[in-house]
Amino acid sequence: MLADKKIVKVEVSKEHLKTLNEASTLLISCVDFRLIDETDKLMKQLGLEDDFDKVSLPGASLALVNEKYTHWGKTIEDTIEILQDLHNIKQIIFLDHRECGAYKKLIAEERLSTKEKETEAHTEILNKARKIIKEKFPQLKVYTFLMGLDGVIEQIYERHPADC
């Protein structure tokens, strides 16, 4: 199918595409194809439609902190750096999701055995990612979310040592 197509034309979704020069937000989400529409709906609900750039890597926040594929973290950091200049981003959103294959492959399976343990694992990794970004890019705000396959999205708040 794709090999047969030499040129494809798509309808432009917005007449003002050429006038859009900035995006306030960088969304870092998982590559999971199951949640593409839900992710776009979230960004619209947050009032960020037409106001965000997107990077998708396996595990979202896990891509930044995992020890096996460290180049993913470098990619995220390099992307943030250039998007500050290109699009004047002011905030980062990490969007993890439940039942993530990258989490299952890259962290201990028992850490995901119940919904509570899965939430704890995501919370820990999202907070590590937040800390890394805040240290390297202190001028940026960082928000973290966890999406269920049922469409329920929880904001994961920063944990301070006293909270543990």
C-alpha cells in the first residue's frame, strides 16, 4: 500500500498554520499506538491544542531515566534544548500510561503486579524525570500525568522527601 503512493495530499487542518511560531509546551508521551487519540483529547482538554510539540518514546518518562537505552534520555534533553530556541517552550508534560510494554520490559515485573504497585512505579519514575528536567532546565515547569487504558488520567504530583 505505501509503496504504491508517490505523492499523498492531506487536507490542511487549520488555515493559520503558517502563522503558528511558538508552542508553550513539550509533551513527552509513550509511542503506544492505542492512546494516540486519547492523548490528543487530553491536550485539547488542557487548552493546549495548537500549542504543543510532541516527542514519543517508549515509556515516556522511563525513556529519560532508564539505564539500558540512555541515548533516549539524551534525545529528550537535546529536544528540549532546541525547542526552547525554536518554539519558546515554557513547560514539559510527561504522559505515562498504565499497562506500558516499556515498563514491563525495563523494570522488575513485580513492581507492576497490582494497580497500586504500578502507580507507585510510575510515580517514582515520573518524579525522577521531573527532577532531572528541573535540574537541567530550571526555567521550565514540569507536569506529570498517568493515563489508564480506560481514559482516566491522574496528575502525579511532586514528592518531597518528607512525603516518603
